[in-house]
Amino acid sequence: MDPAYTSQTCSVCGHCAPGSRESQAVFRCVACGHRANADVNAAVNIAAGRAVSARRETPPRASPKREPQHATST
């Protein structure tokens, strides 16, 4: 997963803004006020799959060209 903008994206409300990253260590969402360690906030976003492209669009979860994957029983 591309971690672009995960440090500027709120892990609670999903708002992305450069102003939310107050410093290297402090994250405070300008939309909802959520406060957290900036690295922890980014890690939560990455774990949840909330990366944002350079154009600030949410990337697709799977390629539309990829065939559906079927569960196999073992």
C-alpha cells in the first residue's frame, strides 16, 4: 500500500489536510479535532487501507481488470 497522505488524513473522520499535521509527532484533525501521535495516526490509516493518491482520490480496492477471486476449501 502506498502511504501517501496517510499522515495528513484523520483516522477517525477521514478528512485529509496538510494543516492537520502540526509537527513531526503531533496530528490534530482540522475537521473533527481528533488528536494523536502523527505516526500512530498514519499507521492506523495504512492498516485500514486508507491511502490517498496524489490527486487526493481514494484508490480503488481492487483492479477492475482483475478476475474475481474465489475462496478455496482445504
